[in-house]
Amino acid sequence: MSALIEFDAVCKYYQMGDTLVKAADHVSFKINKGEFVAIVGQSGSGKSTLLRCLNMLETPSTGEINYHGTDITSKNVNVPEYRSKVGMVFQNFNLFNNMTALKNCTVGQVKVLKKSKEEAEKKALYYLEKVGMAPYINAKPKQLSGGQKQRVAIARSLVNNPKVLLLDEPLGALDLQLRRTMQLELKRLQKKLGITFIYVTHDQEEAINMSDRIVVMNQGQFEQIGTPDEIYNHPKTSYVATFVGNANILKGKVVEINGSYAQVQIGNDTVSVYTEEIVKVGEQLTLAVRSENILLDEAEMENVVEQNEAEGTGRHLHATVKEKNFAAGQLRVLLALSDGTELTASRFGMNANIQPGQQIKWYFDPRNAIVVDREFKTKEPADMSGGNQ
């Protein structure tokens, strides 16, 4: 099956004084019809640049962007026809303040696409109802909440029956509770309409909750592409591990190998790590361990040690409790290792017995430590057309 959208070695460079900024640096990937793709990264990573290139608001410095096999960077492309197939929703919504919700959704159809008023209103009413805004069709933006404005903006982008909808931080201005509600509504709407969504966000939770695939960008390049499960549970780099889910990064040296288990020295202690990759004694490894996978309770730890003793992998490490706090039903404990490395352990439910200054043992299952940053190449082509990445 051919891809709906394909970026082929796309570069976008900006000259800022004496500095050449590489907003996109040899980006190549494919997206299929009906996918929900989230592009995440820190500010300045290049994610919005890709979206703007796809909407023809920016022109790539080099490379091609193909839509259904047609190069939209070509001078011969029919811009109005292309834009009728690709809608865009911005963070600030861009609604006309002097127009009602209904008029905001019809004005473009009438003035640009030359549709009749009756046809435009019929289509606008259909999509306003789909996004739950039918009772507010006569309200102007100043009479609407942030979430309601966002829904009108989405309805306006859908009236042209786009094949692709581009969303640039559309929920960024909403409060946390409303943002989570809108995440569910957007995902439900996307599946119902079968439209390809390309969604730019800096919010890792949004990307994990909503998308079929996630693109993690860093300095104009791809760090990793994969399903939410792959990105969260199998990060390839320390950047991905820390940006999506805030994993702990530990560095140590391999001192022994027992089959698929490597004994890794971290500070004054040794920990067991399961790895399917070939590692060697003396090799320096970088490990990513999620905070929820670090065990602090001694009874719980002993059970894990006992479970793994048959494989010779039961180990524990030592740390000093530096801080603890409790928020949103979760206890977070900051630990300091003997070499000064700090890490965070988290769990649901308060444990009042853990106090700052306390010496404590900690442990993680060997399979919950992921080896990252090995032989990683940022410029490898990325294929999002199907299968695991």
C-alpha cells in the first residue's frame, strides 16, 4: 500500500545572523491514510516546521513532500486544490470575533470555495453537531469558553472534508481537565471520520493517549518513531527515555555476563540487567529505568530478589533519600547514589516511613532496565507505513 504522505530528505534551514538553524535536517518518513501521528519534542526541535511545510506555509530548503504521489513542493502544484484536502487547526484558533460559530464555519466555503450559503450552512451544522457545538451556533467567540472555541475551530477545519488534518498544539491553551476531555473527544472524532491526523504537541501524555504512532524530534532530526508502547517501554535513546515519561538515566560498567544477564557496576553497587543485545565485559552502558519500576520497599524487594536468584540475577543497590513529596495520589522519592547520581522512584499511595536522610535499599527487575544510546544514527530513514519501528 502506497503512503498518503511522504517526506523525502526534507531540510528546512534558517539563517539567523551568522548562525544556520536546521529546523528540519534530512527528514524522511511515510504516513498512511487514517493514521493518528503525534510529533513531539522540545521547543525548537522542528516539529511545527514540518507541519508548516506540509501546509505549504513554509517551503523546504531541499527535499520533497509528496501527497498521494504528487510533489507539493513543485511550482506546478495546484495550491487551492491541495489546501482543500489538508485542513489545519492552530493553538490560538484564529476565529473571527465578529462572527458567530456558524458564520465562522461558512465564510470560507462561501467566499473562497464559492459554495452556496445553504450548502455551506448545511455542512457547517453537521460538523458543529459532531463536535458538540450545535447549541452554540449563534454565539460569538467572546461568549464561548476555550474548549468551545477549540471545537468551533475543528469544525471549521472539517467542513471542506479534508483528507488530512494538521493540528499545531490545539489544546495548549486549555486547562488540564478540559485538555484531557478534549483528548478523548478528538481521538473519538478522528476514528469516526477516518481522517489522517498529524498532531504536533510538546505534551507527552497527549501523544501517548491519542496517537497510533509517535515521532520524537530533537534538533531537527528524528530520535525515534514507534507506537506509544514502543516509545515508552522501549526507548532507543536517553533523550527519548527522559522526554517521554521522565525515565532515570544510569551509567555503569559491565563487570560480568551470565547468559542474557549483564552485571553492571553503578557506583559502589552492582545491578543485573537483561539485554538481548550483545554486550562485553568492560563496556560502559547507559540504562533507562522508569521511576515506577524502582522498588524501595524491603519486603517487596526481597520477593523480587528471591524470584531471580535461580538465574543468579538477584541484586540490590544502596541510596540516600534526599526528598519526598506527594501529589496526585503518587509518592515521589528522590534518591542519591554513592557516586552522586540522582534518581526518582514513584508509587501510588503514601509511605510515611520513608524519610529524607534515610539510607535505603532499592532494586528493579532486570527486564525493566533498557539499554539506550547504543549505535544510534539520527539520519536513518523512518518508515511509518506500517509494522514496528
